[in-house]
Amino acid sequence: MAARRALLGLTAATTAAAGVGYVTVALGVPEPPLVKAKWMTSALKSRREHIRALKGSGALQTKNGTGASFDILIIGGGATGAGAALDAATRGLRVALVEQEDFASGTSSRSTKLVHGGVRYLEKAVFQLDPGQLKLVFEALRERHVLLKNAPHLVWSLPIATPCYKAWEVPYYWAGMKAYDFVAAASGSNSLPMSKFLNAKESLVAFPNLKYTRDDEKIQSSLKGTIVYQDGQFDDARLAVALATTAAKAGAVVANGIRVEKFVFAEETSESLGSSGSGNPASGSGNPALDQKKPKQKRVVGVVVRDLEKRGSKPFTVHASAVLNCTGPFTDSVRAMGDEKRAPIMTPAGGTHVVLPSHFAPTDLGLIIPKTKDGRVVFVLPWLGGLLAGTTDVVAPITLTPKPTRDEVDFILEAVAPYLQSPATRKDVTSAWSGIRPLASAPKAGDGDGGKTENVSRDHVVHDENDGVVTVTGGKWTTYRLMAEHAVDAAIAVAAEVDQTITTRTTNCVTPKVPVTGAHGYGPDLVGKLLMENARVSTLPGGRRAAFSTNASSVSLLFSDQSVIEHLVCAYGDRAQVVLQLAKDHENLAKRLVPNHPVLAAEVAYAAREEYCLTTRDFLARRSRLAFLDVDAAEAAAPVANSLLAKELGWGWFKQRRELRATMAFLRTFRCDDA
């Protein structure tokens, strides 16, 4: 009854808010222009400068030895870690972020590429009378709106069709998608069109490869139509990189390739911790005499790290008032650095995706299979010129480089096949990958799910470890900003236990109105502007193309190639002009890395100079997305990209060769035929 009353109360509030939101949609109220802070124009500091700042963090220690030059030290450079760095920096805090591998090298680059509330979570909210699920959808749709506004070049809207083969499915899914629209309007996510119904004929025109008659069931059923709703899609890894570079511009110290080896502790009495802050609610008994006799407890005051980019480098200590654990699947291993006896609070859920050639589906319409034979949801989505299908959802082992299994790939292909006139086979798969989602609760023993995780909540948890460390885990990409806000709030409270000035130095969270790098000059007309500008330059008198030597005509064609310009604008926003200028200034950079893909050699140089790209793997997987789209193309591009990075980063022959071998081994984890 309590759950029912809570759900009814939340539904009533949602209804009132949705009315306002729906009117806003109907009136077409435009978004206010993005505000460009002064720090956005500052030059990006080099990784060397960030390392120097990390090493100097002990310079401002206080008399009791527990203060630090950093208010908050963040471990983990995925979505939440990078988001927390940006949040803390824009509040005026001294913040540092360290990442062992690369930004978004783990879960944050291996998502389903959706910025969404989650239609299946809304279904659970209704049928399980779960207000928590409704809250999760509400928050996610609100954050979807924020992302569409603050990263418009990296996040875009995508219509997704739900096929209906039984008569009852039409009203059922129509009502469900209208409820989804309703919650979106209530949350303020009012920038996307409402859902609509397409009859069978209209559906086949929109999605020609959609099967008209399903024969995978005992009784054949014909297509009755589709319910088409709108959700968000994005380039996950590039968004994480944009968050990290934006945080760096805002004043955060960010460094990838830095491994945390252990915590640094300081012996403190409960009395020295003080009564302010929320780190340990039972830190005092109320009797000063008793409190002074309590045994000392350890507090984390920093971490020992090592720069992995320098072979044989010595470890050094980074000091901070609070440490924020944002390590995703590695949450519990980092928590164990403080206390090996801690019970785990995270469950690793593996999710596999495959990428197919684009001809299997339209380039502007996705497909959701709402329920497979085992009750899961599978998406078929156009993405960056390919077609993404997935995902699986099972408990998985924790590893830095998860690899899809043969059974997982076959499950996805078999789940999609009944809905396509021309089904895909394993030979059609151009790339396959697996990611590990950190879910914030463990499956109940004996629940009969057999290791499945689709019923585990996607809400996030912020946990104070009572030793100067705050852990955040769970959640999903869409709500990264909200997770970061909650985590930084908790970290400020913990830091205030040893440095009460932090409460006077910090401001409220402002990230709902902080655009990422590349967003300010972006607009739907940017592609056209760049094409026209390049056309004018190529026709101006005075030998403007002389810099391109004998390849002037081919270079001119490259800059007037709409697919190349669209790719650059989608990946870099207004920074596409900087990449183009690099190509114009250097003939060897004014070429594609591989045919049939719009990635330019100039992007490698830009990634090394402006995006902290340290390895060829970083570029092929997370600065460009070649590894995730077409592993054959990535392998063909690897030697060229490796050579360009070697020149940019000053590698010797031995390191260049070692890096190419490591890259080829890494790319094999994306091969479907090896699964």
C-alpha cells in the first residue's frame, strides 16, 4: 500500500508538471543561447603540466598533516569521474582526476549509445508499483534534455520504432510511449517530438528491411504497424573526452595513464575529525572524556600513484582532503584499499554489442525489440555510419578488456533475425565489443535469475566510507551529471571535516548550464558554413592552394566532401575548424586514414595536442571510433596512426613498434570471428 500511495502521489505531481511541459512543446519555446565562460577560452594545459601539479600537491599541507592542495582527488576518468571533475572545478574547488588507462577506456566507451530515460524502467514502474523506477526515468529524461543542450554536436535525437505484430500490442505500446512522452514533458525534456503510430505500409516505407510476417512463433503474425518514439543518441567516448578537456580548461588537474597503487593514511582521533560534516555520524559519543580515549582511526589523506607513460618511473604521493572513487567495475577493488573486509556494493553486468553494415536498416530510424525470448530488450540503432545491435545483460567477470563470447554474439543476431527480411549473420559483423556495467546492488541469492541482471536497479549510490573516501557507483551514462553532482556534494562534506574553509570557498553546482568543448559555436548550419567557406577558398585567386603542392585538387575535393565535414562537425563541434586548419597547413595530414571512412590524419595530430591521446589504442577506439565501427578499417589505419602519434609524442623506434603490437592485440578483442 505504501508503494502504491507513493506511486500515485508521484504520478499526480508528474501529471501537473507534464501539463506545463506539453504546453511548452506545443508553443515551441526556443532554448536560451549557450553561455561561454571566460575560462573556456583559456589554453589547454599539457599533460606534463598536470603531472607537475599532482606532484606538488603536498606543498600546502596544514600543520596537522591532514590538509592538502587538492580539495578532492577523483580516481577514475569515465563518465562520472570526468563529470565530477568538471562539477568540482566549476564550483571553484581544487580538484584532480587520475585515470589508470584512458578517459572512457572502460564502461563509458562501451555503452548502447543511448541517452534515454528507459522505456522498460517505466514499464516496471507501472506494473511493479515501483516509485523508484519512475523517479529514475524522470531524472534520466531531465538529464537527456541537459545533454542535448550542453553537447549538441555529440548528442542528437533518434526516432526508434517498436514493431507490433499482434493487435493488442498496438494500444499497449502506444499507451506506453505516450506515458514516456508524458514523463519527458513533466521532467522538462521538451525538445523532442512526441511519439506516433505508423501503419504497416508506412512502417515498411520507413524501415524497408522490417519483416512483414513473423514466422518464429507457433502462429504466424503480420505487421500491424509501429509505434515510433524519440530518444537521444550520442558518441559516448568522445563526450567523456570532451568532459575531461572541459574540466581541464575550468581549472581541474586531469591525467590519464596514472595508476593508483595504494591509499595514504593519517592517524586521527575522532576529536580531530571534528563534528562538522557527514563522514561518520557516530564519530562522537557526546562525552569528551570518552571520545578522547577512543582508539585512533585511519583517514585517507591521499594516494600513491605512478605515471605509466614513463617506464621505470618512481611512485609519488598526491594529497587531498577527500578522495572520490569513480572507478565503475573496479569500485570494490578500490574500496578494498581502505579496508579489505568491506562487503561489495557493486555487481558487474556484462553487455555485448555487435555492429553491422548500414544497409540492414535505415540511417535515420532505429528499432527496439521490446521482449526477446528470455525477456530482455534488444536495440537495433544506426550509429556513426554503422548499425549497432545489442545488448546482453548478465553477470560478468571484471577485466580491463572484456571480450564478447560466441554465445552472446549469436544471441543478439538470433534476437534480431525474426524482425528483418534479410537477417544478418556472423560474417556481416564488422565489430563486436563487450562492456561491464557497474550495478549498485548485488542480485539476491536464489532469485532464480541464473546470473541475469536486467532486474537490478540502474539507480546510483553515493556511499561515504567514513575514512575520507566517497564512493559513487551504479547509475547510467544518461545521468552521469546528476551522479557527479551528488558525489561532489558528499565529497565536499567529507573534505570539510579537515578543512572547514571549503564550505565558504565552494558554490552550488552549475553544470546544468555548462556546455562542453566544441558546443558554443555549433549549430545545424555549421556543416553548410564550412563547406561554403572551403569552396570559396578553393576558388579564390592568388594561388591559395599552392600549399598543397601537386595534390591541390585532391585536397580541395577532400575539404568539399560533405561526409568528411559532417563527421568532423559531429565529432568536434566548432573545433572542427581547428582540425581542418591542421589539414590545410600540413599536406601529410590532409588525407583519410583509410578509404570509406571520413577520419582524417589531421585528427591524430589534434588528439595528441588537444585531447591527451597517449596511445594508438586511445585514438582508434576513443578519439575516433574506428575500432567500434569497423575493426578491419581500424587495423588498416593502425600503422599510419601509430606513425603520426610517434612523431607528435616523440616516441623512439622501440616504443613505436611496441605500441603497434599492443594496438593489434587490442583490436583482436573486437573481432567477432575470434569470439
